Amino acid sequence: MRLSTGWARNQGYRRRAGWLVVLCLWACVSGGTVVAASAPRLLNTQAALLLDPDGQAGIAEITQALREGRFNPLPRGETLFGFSDAAHWFRLPASVVPAAGGPWLLEVATPSLDRVDLYQRRADGGLATFAIGDMLPHDNRPVASRRLLFPVVGGALAGGDILVRVRSDGSIRVPLKLWHEQDFNAAEAVDLVWQAVYAGVFLAMILYNLILYLSARDRSYLHYVMFWSGFLVAHLTSQGVSQAVLWPSAAGLSNLVVVVALGWSVGWGARFVGHFLDLRNRAPRAALLFDAFTWLGLAGAVAGLMLPYGPMLKTLLVIAGLLVLACFITIPFVYAHGYRPARFLVAAILALLPGFGLVIAANIGWVPSTSSIERVIQISTMAEPFIFALALADRIKAIEAGAIVAERRARSLQERFSRALIARQEEVRRHIARSLHDSVGQGLLVAINRIGALRRRGEDGGDNGGLDDLEQIARETLDEVRGLSHDLHPHHLDQLGLDSALREMFDKVFRETGIEPSLDLAPVDDRLPRADAIHLFRLAQEAANNVVKHSGASRCDIRLDIDNDGLRFEVADDGRGLRDAGDGGAPRMNGRAGFGLAGMRERARMLGGNLELASAPGAGLRLSVRIPTDGKNMEEEPWHES
């Protein structure tokens, strides 16, 4: 996953999401005040119900049942009847429709019902019959609307009661409302604005998060898009919008789309929550549960293409209910165990509670099922995509913060490893140097002394048997061992201190090179502990060797200054300079890669400083190192031995 845009992107994302909220709320408020309309009359308290278990009874049988008084009243005005294979017959007395002031419309206010038939005997003896619903073409409706509407008459025009037959494979909810046509048109205009705003909010958030996914490649954004796209399709279809706009001539397609969209939304919703909460690492057992919900939902979407609508809808609703229950348990659990981004999902749960509460209250009958109640429910769901959007932005912020912490930790571990490695290297060098000096060197010195003694004894004989050559070889070997010992570890640094060791080293490096060094070295023995002194010594040694080996210079100025900010070491020559010091890559000296410079940079970093190079081809090189001395622990270990 790329995290190239950083916190600024998250801040911009939150600001844009906030403006979308303000715009949509303004549109909702203004949309609700476009025009005033009288509320419809809810007729369920005046209705009576008869169940036809197998759904085979015709109008003649139902008329006979009406005469026999077999219809049961609905004194509490029930509207929800659940899943049922039976046909529900509702009787409304003709008196519910006023005699004057029409035209009047009867609405069965659940657009997703499969089939609704209306029968009304007119005064002229004729029987008005209408059939509408999801399983019938939208184009054949008596009133061109996404809602289920019937024209009805009252007074002298009505010759009998109104009979409404409802049958559906889905949940049967039958709010019966009487509208004046003018009031309905005004209310529908407002509601269409609201539906457009509602769908527009979801569509905008879906498209915006799709763009963010294509940019950030964080799968949470893709899961978010998949989840809300399924939810939006299911909502628009259940509200009758999809059939009215997309397939007005088709019959039965809405049920198929609802099942597929519901399964799709359940599957991707489970995947979104599982990935967002990082359940694989934070709660592995919960991760398995949400993976199961994912595959069950997506399998249900595929099965909905082949299996009957009713059983599949029931199954998916059960899966969705269990998923919601799992979210109610898992999200607070993860948040309580320290995963801060989960707080937005907790907020999303709380935002849903008013909507769920009103749905339950309306279905029980505690509150009337009005458009205002439905709008409150929709507002609570409309808040969800914004909360999820903020959750995604916060999650990116948390990931970036974690990446920064991990990077700092890795850098600290790398620095500690480098320091330990170099310290171990210096320790090994010191050990080998002492072994060469104390053991091999002393052994060679003893051998030289004995060879000299043997040579003196044989002087009287005239022939010393090649002892002179042997002594010369031993002395040369001793000199080489001493040189190797000094190169491995500068004994003068331990014995005399950094000041003397630096001067002795520079004198040795530049001796017989033709380069005239100019030394301006301030005393620094009391400014660095021994662990840091060896790094400065090695850095100065490498810088001097680079001048001798690669610069082609005739003069070299070396300075070591002390000020309030620390130490400043500088080496400047008049040689060829660097070929590509400013290319951002590894500097090169005379065509050779500057591995020594890389080591010098590392030692400068370990001293808490930085190394700078200033050069141009043919203009020499200036190397400077700034080393802070504040906080150096001088009591830890002396830098030279007594």
C-alpha cells in the first residue's frame, strides 16, 4: 500500500466530506420546504383482514366471505404481517373515501410488494379491477408512479366496499393511505428531491472512495465502495425507483436485483469491517467469523440468480442480522483493546440506533408509519457513509503514524547495530594489534637479539653463516608487524590521547607524499569520550588517505575547531575534486566509487553529526564534519589509558 499523500490528504478528505454533509443537509431541509402538502389519512384502523392460506380464492369467494362477516377488524391498525405464503385480503368501507373533493388515490405504501389487486364495485354496477406490483410491468399501472397507487371513488359513485388483495414472497407490510391527488403530487415532488439527495450522497461517497482506492490502493476503500454500492442498489429497488426508471416493461426483475444486491452488500460489508479492524492480527477468531459472513453473503448473491426469491431473502436477512450482531460485539471489543480507529465504527453503530428504534416502534405500532419517520430513518443511515469515510481517513492516519514509528524504530535499530558492529570491529582490531605487538613483535625482537648474539660469537671465525641477512629479514618483519599493529589500532590514541594521535597520524600519512599539510588542530582530549574519539580518528584518517590517494593535490589544509555547538573538522585540498558529488548518488573519486566516503558518513552519523562535501571538477574538495558534544558522557570511559 502506498502512503505517499500523507496527513494533508486525510485533512483534505475530511474537509471535503464535511462540506458534502453540509450540502446534503441543506438540500434535505430545503427539499422539505419546496411545497406544503396535506398528510394522507392512514386507513389501517378502519380496515378488516381475511387470510387466504393457499392464495387461490377468487373475488366471488371473498365477496361471499364478506357477506358472512368473516373479515376480522384491525383495531390497532397493524401494518406488518411478516413473511407469509397466504394472500392477505383487506376490506375498506366505501365511506373512507369522501364523496366530494376528489380525485382520490389509495396507496399501499410498500413499493416492493410482488402483487397488489384492488376491487371496487361502482354505483353503475361495474367492478373496477387493478393489478400492480414488482411482478407486473410498471408501464401497466393505472397511476404512473414508483409507488403502488389506485384511483378510488366515494359517495354516490361507490357501489360497495374496497377490497385489496396483497401477496408477496417478501415481508408483507401494508400501510393503507388515502391521498388527494393534488396533495400526493406535491408530497411526491418533495420526496423525489429527498430520494435524489439520499441517493446522491451515497453515489458521491462511492465515487469519491473509488478514486481514493485507485490512488492509495488501500483495499478498505474498495470494500467500502462494494458495500455501499450494494446497499444503494437494494434501497433504490425496494423504493420502486429502479423498476420505474431502468426496467419499466420488465416483470419480476426487482426481486432478483434486491436479493443479489443484498447478498453483495452483506459480503462486502463483512469484508470491510474485518479488513478495517485488522481482525487477522487483533482477533483471529473474529476474523474467521467475518470471513464466513463474507463468503455466505457473496454465495447468497450468486444463489439469488437461481433459487426462489422468498427463501433466499429470508436466508440473507438472517445472515445480515447475525452480521450486525457480530459487529455490535466485535467493534467495541477491538476499540476497548486499544485500536483507536474503531471509535468511528462505534459512532456508526450509535448513529444507526435511532433508525433501528423507530423501525421497531413503527412496526409494533408505538409510532405511526409516516414519511417523517421514514425520513429520520433514512437520515440515520445516510450518516453512515460519512462516518465510514472519516473512519477510513483516520485509519490511514493511524497507518502512517505506525509507519513513522516503525521507520524510526528501524533506524534506531540500524544505528545501534552499526555502532555495535563498529565497536566490535575496533575491539577485534585492538586485540589483534596487541597480539601482534606484544606476542609476535616481542618474539621477533627476541629472535633479532639472539641472532645478533650468534653473529658476534661467529665474528672471530669470519663466516657468520648468513646471520646478517637473517637479522635484516627479522628487522623488516618486525617493522611490518608494528605497522600492521598501528594500522589495526592506533596505540597512541590510548596512550597519549586524541590530539597527539591525530598529529602523529597526519605526519605519517603525508610524509614523503609531496603534499604540504597545514594543521590547525584545537585540543579536544576533554571533549569526546574514547568510544567517540576512535570514530573521529578513523574519519580523519580516511579523509587524509583520500587526499593522498585520489586528489592529486599539492596542498591540504586540516582544521579542528571548537565552539559552543561542538566540534568542526574540515579537510580542504587543491586537487581534482569529485566527479559527481552533486548527483545524489555515491560520490566518486578519480573514477573510483567512494566506499571510504560512505564509511565516513556512517561514522559522522554515529557521532550525531553530518558530513558535507563541497567540490567541482578541478576545483579541489572541501570535506567538513560538524559533531555536537552536548550530552556526551565523559565519565563513562576515559578516552586514553594512563
